[in-house]
Amino acid sequence: MKPDWAALAPRDRRALIAVDLGAESCRVSMLRWTDGKARVELVHRFANNPRESDGGLRWDLNMIAAGLEDGLRKCARIATEGIRSIAVDGWAVDYVRIDADGAPLEDPFCYRDERTLAAEVSAHKKISPERLREITGIQLLRINTLYQLHADTLAERPSGVQWMNLPEYFLARWGGSRVAEYTNATHTQMVDLYRKVWSEEIFDAMGFAPGRALTIVPPGTVVGRLSGPLAGLEAFRDTVLIAPGCHDTASAIAGIPAVGNDWAYISSGTWSLVGTLLEQPRSGDAVKAENFTNLGAVGDRVCFHKNVNGMWLVRQCMDAWAAEGKAWKIEDLVKAAEAVEKPTGMLDVDDPDLLLAGDMPQRINRQRQAKGRRPMDESSAGAPAMASLIFHSLAARYAQVLKRIALHSGKELERLFVVGGASQNEFLNRLTAEATGLKVFRGSAESSTVGNFAVQLAVLDGDRDRVTGVFAENVSHWAELLVGVMA
């Protein structure tokens, strides 16, 4: 059934802007009401990569800001009806240290910087990894903010007055209050996931000053109004700033048009996040041993999921084949893979050797030979068969993980929503349906944008609790409507 936009469209028909910060590219998208119907378009996109400077791998903060503000100006030129709100989501864990006036002290480090190798070891001498996991409920990753802040301490870097994750930093830069949005805060490894506050025990153990961490607010918080030079543009008069699910994964899951208790998700791209939404975190020895994580979600929920390898395997193979002169297009490779005979002997896609870059066809054969299987053709001529093996193996792994999720969550799963860039791979979706026995639904390739807008619409619709933020059902309702209008 098509949505009745005449009944749903708000009286205030000004546009909305969603900013998605990505570790490879950043996007500025706009939702407009045309003939009473919502339309979403990508207005501006630019590449984003860290650079080596000042003794580490860092993000070029001024470049990112300039790119985003170029995008906002483009939106202002297009949306003559005016712009009602702006919300920002992005990758987690990285942060900006700011002075008393909110100005950055230096460009932020990238989570890939190797400074956290020593910091992780040192941090675990102050508080055990077991205790960290018990308090936070999340997977221990050396990229997490806790280890980065400790690396700053070890290097005696200027502490600044406060630190902010990047989405919240840009909201503050444009006039919003300085806050820490809940879904983003949970990925720092410093939030008591059961009490939903900063952990005093962790801060004390690490010697972090509590005052340098900002107040945690729920997703869907209006943090202020646009001010500064951008506010001088006609379209930006009285534009509010909203913290959505600032963690892009939280926004992506918020972009899934589902209610009920019978569904799971795969956020499918370079990596695959396989999980479900829960009311409360899950813990216990089995959960820890299997490396499941509990991250904050929109609607006072928890994203309970596991990281699984994904299109990384295919992309690395494609790079190897391109180096020998055969540059496959992904759509052609998928079609060719679908046409070959079904492979036997699945890969262990989460083998640590397959997480490394370079020589992926050789790495795959190394695993096969270690298991007593015949090696495959590593050349581009053998690409369809190797790609087919990867897709079948991913589907088999998804099925394994989803069985464990059903066990840990107590859910009887019937539906599986696939979002993200690889959601458009219908061959993999079909294999996943066959392997899991679940009904698979393809969501948006830009699910973070959908979730970002869905939260904004829920907030502007007045559907928000002061303590817990927007209600999950209302966000899902808007997501269902928006999935069909993404340009």
C-alpha cells in the first residue's frame, strides 16, 4: 500500500538535512516535500581519508568541515522553502579535543593509528579486560575511545577542556550544545550499559577527569539552533540541530522498517554486522567467548550483534585480479558467480588471515589446502568460482551466527533485513535466505541516511520522551515510508 502523503506530510514543509560522516566519504542529503510527497536526494559527497602528519594518522578536520559546509550551502541554494533541521551521524570512537571556547586543539587521530597497540596493553594493567567487558557489555577493540584517550595520556598530549566524538562536534560547531549522544557514547568503552551513564569505576581506574566527558543525551535530542555564518543564509533561518543516532550503525538499524520481535538484521558492506535489537543487554560467558557486542540503539534499545567478514573478501580479490589486468565490475562478477556450479567446502570467512589486506586469492587457497582441499584458480579466469565460494561461505556464516543470536536472545526469528551497500547483491541475499531459512528483505543501501531522517521526522512530529528519546515504533514507521523514496 502506498503511503498517504497528504495525511502524513507535516504542515511545516521545510526541508531536512542528513549529514553522514564516513571514514571513506562524507555525504550531505536532503529531504524535501514535493507535491506533498517526501523526496530524498544526495546533494553533496566528497572523499575522506586520514593522512600521516604530526606523528600519527589523523583526520583533516578543516577539510571535512569545509566539505560539509559546502554541502549545506548547496542545500540552502536548492531549498528555497527553507530548511527545518540538520542531524549528523558518523563513525564512532574518534574524537576532537576542544578548548574552553569549543575550538579544536589539533586534528583528531584516526582509529587506525597504531598508537593504541601499547595503550591497550597499558590500560589492561589499570582495569582488567574482563571487568571492562562486564561493565560496558561491548566487544573489546583497541580502536575504542578508551584506549585512544589513554594513548593521549601516555604521550602527554594536551588534554583540553573536553573531548567530543565527531558527529556531536560538528553539531556543536554549528551552534548546538556540547553533548555526548548515547549510541555514540556506548562505543567509547566507558559507558555502564546497564545504567546508561559514564562509568565512574572506569574513569577512576584510567585517571580520566569526569568533567572532560560531556553529558549523555538520548538519540533524538534537539541540541540547539544553527548559528554562525551559515545561519545568515535565508534558507537557514530558525533551523534546529538534532542529535539522531549519532553512531552511523545505530542510524542504519533505525533505518530498518520493522517492528515486532521476530526479526534480525545484517548491516552488509565491507564488514557484516549480524544482529538483532534487544530491550536489555546480553552478557554471560558464552556471549563473551563468541565476541558478541551490546551497543546503544535508537528507541532505548540495544544493538546485539557480531562482526563478521563481508565484501572485504571480494574487494580484495578484485584488487588482485585488477593488478593482473582484469578489472571486474561487481555486478558482472556477481552475475558470473551465480552461473557457476555450487562450491563444496565452505571457507572460514572469519579466519584472521582473511582479515589482512593483499593476496586474497592466495590466502583463500592457503586455507583450503590447510583443510585438505584442492586449490582454486587464483587468476581472473577463476574469479567467478572463487566469488561464488565467498558468497556461499558468507551465507553459511550468517546462518551460524543467527542461530546463536536466536539462542542468546530467546527470539524465534522469522525475518531478516539486509541494509548497507551490499544489500543490493540479490545473489547473496538469496543464498542467505536459503542458508538461514528466514524471509530476507532488502533494505536501503543508504540506511544510515534513512535512519537519520526517520529520527528527525519523529522528533519534529513531537514523538519523544525526555529521558529515552524517540520511540522505536515511530522511527520505524517513518523509515518504512522513507525507504521507498530514496533517490
